[in-house]
Amino acid sequence: MSGHAREREREREREREDVRGNLVLIVEDEFFIAMELREALIEGGFRVLGPVGSVEDALDLLQDERPDAAVLDVNLDDEKVTPVAILLKSLGVPFVLASACEKSELAQNAILANAVNVGKPTDMKGLLGVIQALTM
């Protein structure tokens, strides 16, 4: 490898390290969607906490670690992600929604009403852009 190529590789590695420090919690109950979110975030240079598929599991994780941001599905089996969102807000952790919920449904829940919702199916590039903006 030439000296110029080595320098470019070192620069790319520094850029990855700058982002790699950001830990993102994923709360998603659909296994394949959770894995897709996880893979996209890892490829985007983030570290991932979870994914977990229930409010209880998310709250348990948050007892031990404080992420830099979170990606939340609103409907988790028969429960809403609201308690997780409330805890994240109290900890000062920004979150984005990845949900098929309509804006009118989200408006009924104060903690979720103004959150960015990247929707489902999720545009992974758009999600990465939102997470990057939240963690800067």
C-alpha cells in the first residue's frame, strides 16, 4: 500500500472512530426489522445497545447504560413505548421513532407528539442522518 493510500485509510479510520463512540439503543419488537436497524447503525459507525423488544427489557438496559440516542418503535406487542421515551427524556437522551403510527395517533401522546418519526418501512439513510444530527 502506498503512503498516500495508507494516509487515506488512516483518515477513514479516524472518521469511523469519531462516530463509533455514539451508542444507540434500539427498541423494536419485530425481529427482522430490529436486525435491519442494528445492521444499518453498525454500518453507519454506531455502537448498538439492544435491540430489545419490550418496555421492560429497555428499562432494564437503561439501568446499566446511558445511550447517546435511541430508535423506538411505538407499538411493542401489546404495549406502548411511552415509559421508555419518558425515561430517555428525563436522562437527556434524544430519540427518534421508527413507527408506522399516524401523526394523529402520536399527537395523543405528549412525549411522542413532537418526536421525529422516520416511519416504516424505514429509510435507513434518512435514519442515519437523523441519528447523526441527534448525537452531534
